[in-house]
Amino acid sequence: MSLSLLYLSQLFSQPLVDPFQVRYMYALRNNNSSATPFTHLWAGSDIPICLKIDTYLLLSPSYEQWNIDSSDVDEIYPTVHSIAFPVGLILPINKTKWSVTALAIPRLNGENLFEGNTFQFGGVALAAYSRLPHQVFKFGVYANAEFFGLFIVPLIGIDWRIDSKNNLFGILPGRLTFEHQWSNKLYGGVTFRAPTNSFRLLNGQYMRIDDNQLSLYLDYYPADSICITLEPGVGIFRKLRTGIHGRDYIMDVKWGDGPFIKLSASYRIRL
């Protein structure tokens, strides 16, 4: 769903933390579509700060940019940007297997971040139940004031260390990942992401981006805390829409399903 929800999925439901990551995605050309290829750049940090035992302050600032190729079509799709600063708390419920998480997500989304009405505000409430020491189930709700209207999504997640080599983690509908450890330097698996985001354009309209990404990935660790990731995949049911108010869209087109490739570099701490 929203990119903020993807940050949540990454930070709260995985056996690792990335204090810094930069990721670049290139979607290959689809000759039957009006809006490919495109590129997506994302850079950000996941910073959990321990306040006391099992209590954490969460900081996750990020920047992203979407650049959609419109050179061969009638519609012009401008480059859009986002700056977000999610801040949250993880709090244990004493003497139980439960914990709760609350997250506030302010951000600027737009063709020009500092011109026009580009501010959005969202939040997350999440409860986690530790059924076993290495098996945690998560339930909650995500809400964000998108430019097309209030966006509310129920959440369900898992953080399951199946065994010493295999992990299943994520929060749907944002992200779900299966990871296998091949060696001390190689990890790999399958991941699903579903970004949805809206951006204010300079003409007063907004642009809504929807994608569903299924990919294989390979993590290589040239050093203990440095991770290089290669991630080929395919995007399906992509949609690109523009509007002025609400969900009465001026333009509603298929964005162009097709393959993509991602390359990322992270400073990573495995938990």
C-alpha cells in the first residue's frame, strides 16, 4: 500500500534493521503501455533507539523519487518526490506476550515539495502477540490523508524464524518476504510489495501511483554490515491516475505491467 506502510513492514517485521539504505528500481519498457519505462529512487534510515527494556523510539526518515517516462505519449507525467519522517514507539504490555506500536507519519509528497499543498499525515496502530519466542503475529490499522481521500487499511503481519536458515516476515498488504540463508555471505528469497502513493502536482491536481511487485532477491554481504541486493521481478495491475478532489479521476490508465530490476546497498544489522 502506501510507501509509509512499506517502511513499517520493513522496520517492524524482519530479522534485520537497515540504519541506512539506498535503492534504485528500473522498470523495463512495455511497448503495449503508455507509461513505461520508469525509475524509482529511495533512500532512508531505520533507527530504533532503546529507551528501556523492550521499549523503543523509532525514527525512519526517507526520500524517494518517481520518474515516469512520457516521451512517447500524449500525457506528461512529471517527476515527483517525497520526504517522510515516521516517528513511533514500541511499548511492551507488562507480564504478557503482547506489545503495542504507535507511529506518526508526516510527509511532503509532490512535484515540488515546498510549493502548494503537499503535506500529508498518517499513522499506524499495531499490536503484536508473541506466540513463541521466534513467532510473532501482528494486527493493526494504517490510515493516511492521501490526496484522493482518507486511506484506511487493516494490517496483518508475521515475524517467524522458521529455523536457523529460514525466515518469513512482513505486514500485509504492504510487504511479505521469505528469506533463506545460503551461507554467511549470501541470503535470498521471494518478496512481495504493494506501494500506493499520491503526489500533488503544480497544476493543482494529484497523481496516484499503484503497483504490485513480486520479485526474487539475492543479498550479498562483502563485509559484516554491508549488504548489496539484486532484485529482479515483475509489476502487475499497475495503475496511474490523476484527479482534483476525491476519487473522481480525470485520468485512469493501466500503467504498464512488466519486468523490473532493483539494486540496493545497505548498512545492515541482523538481529
